[in-house]
Amino acid sequence: MTQPVLVAKSSILLDVKPWDDETDMAKLEECVRSSQADGLVWGSSKLVPVGYGIKKLQIQCVVEDDKVGTDMLEEQITAFEDYVQSMEWLLLTRSKIALIIAFK
């Protein structure tokens, strides 16, 4: 009988802040979502007003902890320095999911 395999996953909510109110937020989101890795799935996003006409991108993702490190994710996102001023981790929820892998 096949034993279940535990996969640790984290649900992450990020705030990605632009330089100013003239930053192309669609391009900023496109850059963030272009960060790809095995075990990374991007979710929903929204623009949240900060003040003085500036909006930040709030975006969710789910990562497999053994495959995607938060440091790696932060490095990839902040590398888009023409669009991204900074980013913050708003919420990080970890869980373990049992996967049953069947072999024939």
C-alpha cells in the first residue's frame, strides 16, 4: 500500500509598492507574475490605494516550501527595480497537505 506524502505549502499575501503614481501598475503586475518556479502558483490580486494617487499591488500566491524559498521570491520581485520600490509580506500561512501517489 502506498503511504501518503506530506507536502508543506504556504499561502502568501504580498504588498508590492511602486515608485510613484506614474508607475504602470499593469506592467508591475506583469513583472511580478513573470516570476515563475516549480511549486509557485499566483492567485488573485488587487490595487489598493496608499495615498496621493499612489496604489500598491496586493497579490496572493501559494508555494511549496521545499521548492520555493521566500528569499528567492523576494529577490525575483525586487529585481524589477524600474517598477518595484519595495515589497512586504503581509500574511504567510503554512499548511501540510497529504498527497497519495499511486504507482502501477
